[in-house]
Amino acid sequence: MTWVIRAPENASDHEWLQHLWEEFFGGEPMVVDSGSYYLRDLPALLAEQDGNLEGAVSWTVIGTTAEIVSLNALVEGQGLGSALLERMESLLQDRGVDRVVLTTTNDNIRALAFYQKRGFRFMDLRPGAVDLARQQKPAIPEIAQNGIPIHDEILLEKNIKKSGVSPA
């Protein structure tokens, strides 16, 4: 499938992103490894097909490291998440970012498989981190839809540094 991958352009795009965050993450703020974030403060890309928004990725950049705050593909198994990730990585490389990190939770088996297949490696395990985040954001569920209790964060990373030709 082919999607148009683009930045949010208008209030309708931002409202759609806001709804997405409410549906999948319990609303704002989004609590990740580097802090708490609000959608209005983050760069993002949307995936659109036939006038319908079907996915999004948002991130923050600190120095030469980007952290994925959210990645959602409403259509799974058709390359949408990969397309969003590849476009984001390309944009970040052009801006001098050489590493992408992200945090997921211990219950998110699909995300762990998805990211590892795309070159991400385990960086750290933070036992009890979700329990602490839940104190800031009580909307975080205690049990995932797959029945796994949600307690821990897993940090992953990928080197995206452009390989260039060194001057002789």
C-alpha cells in the first residue's frame, strides 16, 4: 500500500492526533523516558490514504538523539508503521540526529517484535517504571488487553547515523 506521509497541516490534523492519543494512551501528557510531553509541542508525521488518516509518529529531539513518543498504525501488517518510521528516520538524519530511542512496556510484545525487526536493540530494563508513571498519569492501565500486568519499561535504541565518506 502507498500512503502520503506528511506533517500535520491544520487544526483538523491536530484534533485527529489528539483523539488518537486519547484512544491509545489515555490522553495527555505522554510520559516517556525523557519526560512528559504534550502533542502541541512535538514534531509529528501523519500517514494518509484516500483522504483518511491511518497512522502517526511523534518524537522529541535532545542533542543528536531523538526519542519516539508515539507510533500508531491503525492498519497493521501492511507496512504503515515501517513507512512512518523510515520517513521519520530520514528527516532526523538530515537534521544531524544519529540515534533514535524509544520506551515501550513489558506487555507490548508486538511492539518489541516490530522494533527489533527494524534494527532496534535493547538498551535498558526499568522494573517498576510504569508503576511510577501511573502516579503521574492514573489513566495508565494496570493490566494490558492481552492480560499481562503492566509494570516495567523497556528502552530500545537504533543507530541511524549517516555513513559518509571520510575526507582523505
